Amino acid sequence: MNQPETGSSLSPLIHLLDDDAAVRQSLSLLISTVGLRVQTWADSQLFLESFDRQAIGALILDVRMPGISGLTLLDTLIDQGVDQPIILLTGHGTVDMCRRAFKAGAAEFLEKPVGDDVLLDTVQQAVRQHVRRRERLAADQWARERYASLSERERDVLGLIVEGLTNKEIGRALSLSPRTVESHRANLFAKLQVDTLAHLIRHYASLADTAT
């Protein structure tokens, strides 16, 4: 089966927002030691207007930013459907703040000063999470495109295969001959580029259920 493309040749990109230049420099240098690219920002509004939403990576936001705070920025990004994992940093964390951050959709909430190993582990885990998320989205989109190539009758047959019916039962349900059912079944496997029944059901059961 041909696999959908899910990434680029560039290393993941970490966006780091902090109004303290020294913090931006030190954390940027630290994160770059594990092969990740870092883009730093001192202005939340400029970041919102300019950052690449398609890149693989993660976002690190300081909670106490001038203008748009880290928590407000978190809410805005989630509302906009940004899917990069978001890590919040603060030097003045509280339980309520932490609870609000996770409820809003933060991937992690870390207090300054944060240990090098803790930050690197958190960032790398966030990147892996984002890669898996994008791979799932790409696979789902690819499956929907393959499903769209089916004829109406082939979709009917697929729906009944997913329900567990045999070729004979499908033929009776759709008033088709066993040979015609077998032909539709072969077309399904070819168009959807699957080679086993388990693969067919795993990738297309939800689409077939939606259409029925």
C-alpha cells in the first residue's frame, strides 16, 4: 500500500515565546542541542500573525507575557485549531493556573527554573506526539480520498463486509450474483489498496458506517 506523505525534510520547529531575551537565548541553545530548530519570539501578536501552522513541532509559551499572556494565547491557539502541542512555562505557577492550562488544552505545564533534562524530555515527547497526530491525520485523509473513488454499489458492498456478512449474504441483501459480489469485492481491495480483510475493516469501517 502506498503511504501518504506526512512530513518534510527539515527537522521539527520549536516556537519559543518569552519576553526575557536571556531566557530565549539560553533555552534556544539548549533545545538546539538535540537537533531541533528553534524560532524565538518576544511579541505574542507578531507570533500569532507570522508563525507556520503547518510545520511539525511544538510551542513553548511563557505565561507572563506583556500584551497577550501565555494563557490567553493558549486559548486563542486552541480556538484556531492549531495542533502543535503547547507547553507553558511560568515562574509563578499556582494549582489553579496549572488546572486551567490543562483544561484549555496544554500538553504540559512547567515551572521556572526548569531542569535541562526535564525541558528536553518534554519538548521531544511533544514533537513525537505531533508527528503521530499528523501521521494519523494524513492516513485518515488518504483513506477518505480512496473511499471517494468507490462507486455507490462498491460502498454498499463495503458496508456489508464491515458488518461481517459473507459474499452469499451480501448477494442476497443486494440482489446480486455471487460472481458480481466477488467482482465488487476485488475492486474494493484494488481501489482501497488493501490486501487483507482486517486491513480493510481497520481503515474503512468508520467511513462505511458513516455512509450507511
